[in-house]
Amino acid sequence: MEIIILPTDLDVAGKAADAIEEQVRSGPTNLGLATGLTPLATYQELIERHRTGGLSFANTKAFLLDEYVGLPATHPQSYHSVIRREFTGRVDFRADAVHGLKGTAADLAAEAERYENVLEASGGVDIQILGIGTDGHVGFNEPMSSLASRTRIKTLTQGTRQDNARFFEDGEAVPDHVLTQGLGTILSARHLLLLAVGESKAEAVAAAVEGPVAAVCPASALQLHPHVTVIIDEAAASLLNHREYYLDTFTRKPAWQGL
Ligand code: PGA
């Protein structure tokens, strides 16, 4: 696990965009996308590089991590809509190249299985963007999610529902249930980029990076993956015990090594 601590949230977005750009420019890419506030600055940066730097997503397929149960794709807060509005609809993805879960499927277990099959048939995700919840969730794998879980239905914690209430209109309820890639699904991606900014994430980041691998902090499962890059700002890094070591390692990183 490489931990990169940068001064600001914009630096985090720039570094994440560098990793994604390098992957996308290397050839056809399966890109795993996350929603939430954290990756928005990265998407902005990628949109900018598309507009001014010739970065093209025409050979890239996108795969979403999760979706609210019960929200039709047309609902403004469905992750289907959010990702199109914030990123994929503003660059040159092909319309049929963006894959996600259908939150209104009549048979949710069958929908989860369908998505696992889509991911497998695609050859798997090359680079996966991840945020982290204040409770340590990745995707919507809440505490006590099986570390081996695959795509399935989950019940959101009340804390996550409160965290996400800011995205919904006044009085509109955040759904109780979601479909989410499992931790085992996420760990199948070849490169994981975990992004976090702000003090509110410091505790979850410390538990994920320096705590034991434990289902109580689902993001700690990333310690089992051979290629994880954690990119965080100083505020999100503020509770790490080995901060100096991470800074020193990054400063002295061999130039040839890449992310
Ligand atoms: P956020 O959410 O980026 O909106 O903070 C992260 C998450 O819940 O995974």
C-alpha cells in the first residue's frame, strides 16, 4: 500500500487524474468509478484534460461501484444520473460504455449476479477510484461486510444515510438499501486508488491504513490487495502514526516506479 499525502484536495485530484490518465492513454481501459463528493475534483480535472489536453475516453469502459435501491436511473440522485452529469456525459465515453447496477430491478439478487458477470466478461477493472465513508465503508460495504463479499444488496447505516442526506431534496429520504460491489469484487480490480480529503475522514483513513484488517472497517480489506495507492490531503492524514515515513517514502520514490 502506497500512501501519498499532499497539501490540498486539489493536489489529491491532480495526482489521481495523473494515474487515470496514464492508464487510459496506455490503451483500452476498464475504469471503475465512484460517486460522492470526493472524486468530483478528479473528474473535473479529467474533463479539463479532455478539453484541453486531448485525453480521450473513447476506448474506455466505465463501471460504477454501487446504486440506490428503488431510484430509477432517471432520478437525479441515482448514481447512473450523477456519474453522467458529473463526468461521463462531459467527456467522450460511448453511450453503451458506462455500466452500472439497476436499482429498480424486480429481482435484486439476479441484478447483482448480472453485474458480476458483466464485470467478469469485460476482463475486470484496470483502475478503480474509491472514496471512503466516515464509518470506513468502500462502495457501500458498511461495517461487518464480508471481506470476501461480491455484489449484493446492503442496508445503509443511519450514519451513511445522514452523510448522504445533503444530496437529496429537503424531506426526501435517502434510500435504506443499495446494491454495491462487494469487497471481494473491489479487490478483483488490478489497481485501487483510495481518495480522501478533509478532517472528517481522518479517523476512517487511520483505521483503514494502520488498523487491523477487520470487517468493522471495510476499507482495511485494501491491505490485502497488491496494488493500492492511497492519495489523501494533510487533513485526512492527520491521525496517521507513520505520516513522516509516508512523506519520506514519496519524496525518495524512484522516478521510474510510477504510481
Ligand atoms: P464522499 O463519500 O466522497 O461524499 O465523502 C465517500 C463515501 O461514502 O464513499
